[in-house]
Amino acid sequence: MKKPNVIGCFERVSFPDFQGVSRIAKIDTGAFTGAIHVSDITVDKSKHILKFNLFGKKKYHYEATVYKVTPARVANGESSRRYIVPFRIEIAGEIYEILLALSDRSEMKRRVLIGRRFLKNNHFIIDTNLHSEFDGEWKMKGAKDEDSYFVKW
């Protein structure tokens, strides 16, 4: 069995096929599939080409010929179509293949979400103490530091 890779609940990831652009990803063991923020999704059905702008930027325009369409249910119970696309991603100093769902994550703090399928298949273990400086949720709540965010009982 392969030795597990230990990563934090937030990790810097980069995309070698997109000029090495990097983002802080949320490592989400509650999500089966990962997701990535894209905009302007269009499908040329006659040529079987899926077009989109990674991170909502035209300079990261991409045309995928390999993709999968799956049904998905969003939080309010409505159904929609989800596009799953293979990417190469660098995480913890190594490059991996990953399947990511294309999604409008413009309202989310993290534009990349890494799900448990990728984590399990690549033998990752999550240490919540690693890279906790990337979290910052306590700052959004108006606290001076992480410890003062919690009420002392």
C-alpha cells in the first residue's frame, strides 16, 4: 500500500496546463466530487466541444473534448446538468489527474474544492492543523484572532 500524503484542510493547488495559475483549495471530505469555478459554459454539440473560462477569466479559456455530463441536484432540490472535466493539478508538490465539476463558485470563498474521491484514490490524509492560516473564517466574523473567535465558558 502506498504511503499516505498528509495535507491540510486548505491547500495551495496549481494548474500546469493553465500557465501554472494557483488558488487556495478547500479540501472537502463531505463532497464526493471536486469542483472548480468557471464561467461562460457553452457546448458545441455538433463537434462535441465544451467551452468555458477557468476562474471566470478569458485568458484561461478552454475547450474540452473529453467531458462527462451528469445530472445533479442543487441544495434547493432542483435538478441541473453538471459537466465533469479531467484536469491536471499540482498539490503538495506532485502532479495528479483529477475530475472536477464545472460550477459557478463566484460567491464562494474558495474557487476550487477537492472532494473525497480524489483524496481516497490518491491516499491523502487530512491534518486540520496544516495550513490553517489559509482558513481566515474567524477574520470574516470580526474576531482579532482565531482564539478570540470562540466564547470562553
